[in-house]
Amino acid sequence: MSNHLANITTAGMFYVSLHWAAEKLLIPRFDPRIVARLSGGERIDLAEKVCSTTNGLFSGLLAIYLVYVRRDFSGDIIYPYPSRPLDLLFAGFAGYSLYDLGTMALKPRASKDGPLMWMHHLAAFFPTAFMVTELTVVPANLVCWPHHLQCDYSEPAEYEMDSDYVS
């Protein structure tokens, strides 16, 4: 059991360190005028998206590999749980979830996350097959970054509808 706690703690500390690096080293490299206008909550969100994307790629891709390539859940119906790779995956995901829940709790009041985000994290402790859905955070975060940093291409293009094409 202590090995699992060590793995969870290591993963949590990795994401805390990654958040710090994103906050202190990555975000300041963008346009200083835009960065200066970001609220404290928006800066936390941007750093949190780096961790979210990293976790989404790691847990989602590893879950795809374990479930669909290695087929770890097909075969033995009595003892279907292949412990070693899944223990590490669950520990990593638990460490990330604890980091993110802590970050969400510490955000300034104006930028607190809603109940759906909290439910998402609390429900995420279910089977590894659901970790495949973590890949959905990658495109969502890729849209979020330009939106916060006010890049022109983050907004969908608007076109006037030509009346000749409307029936």
C-alpha cells in the first residue's frame, strides 16, 4: 500500500512542479501586455491547462494502449485486473486529480470552477476504460489557450450567408 501512496505523491508533486514551471517560465514568454491583463485566476487556469493536457495525453494514450492494444481486460474473467501497468496509471491519475482538485479549491473566488468540473474529477476514479476520454481535454485546452491570450484565430470565423445559396 505504501508503494501506491508513494506513486500518487510522486505524480501529484510532478504536476505541482509542472504547474509552477508553466506559471513562472512559460506564460511570461507570451505578449507581456496580454499577460499583464490576465487575472490571477486566468494565470492559474493557463498553467492548469498545461498539466491537464499532459495528464490527458499520458493517461488517455496509456489507457488506449492497455485496453485496445494489449487487451489487458480480455481473457481472465476471474482476475481481469493486470496490476503493474494499471497500478501506475491509477496512481498517476490519482496524483493528477488530487493536484487539480487542490488547485481548483485554491483559485480566487471569481474564477472558481462549477460543480460539473468537480463531478468530473470525482467520477474519474472509475475504470481505466474511461481514462481514454481524458484525450478530450487536449483539443479543449488548445482552444482555451489562444482565447485567454487573445489570439485572433481562437474565434471561429464568421461568414455572411449568400442569399443565392439559401433555398
